[in-house]
Amino acid sequence: MKLRDLSGKKLINIKTGRVLGTVRDTDLVFETNTGSIESIIFQQKGLKGEKYIVIPVGAIKQVGTRVILVDLNE
């Protein structure tokens, strides 16, 4: 899967059932020693401005055709 394949998918926290937003702009955080992806940063835009959500790769539980399910403590 490529990073651009995540664009447009809804991000849902499976612990709360809450829709965190739709994936638009994303950044990756790499582990410097191994080069592996450590986390993905999603930009969340709303009425109160912009907010960034950092999701560790291990918290991503399922990537579907329309949604990404994550397991986060909010």
C-alpha cells in the first residue's frame, strides 16, 4: 500500500467509535536507526482550527476501502 492510498479514508477509533476525520495531509515519522515507519501524522481540520493526530503504526488495526480503524486512547 502506498501513502497516497490512505487519502480520502475516514479515520475511526475502535475504542470510542468516534470518527477522527478524513485523511488528507499526512506525514510519516521514521525510526532513525532502522528506517522503519514509527507513526503517521494526520492533519485534522475543524471549526476550531487545525489539529494533528499522531498514530503509532501498531495502533492501525485495519485499512479498508473507505475507513482506517485505529486503537487509540483519547
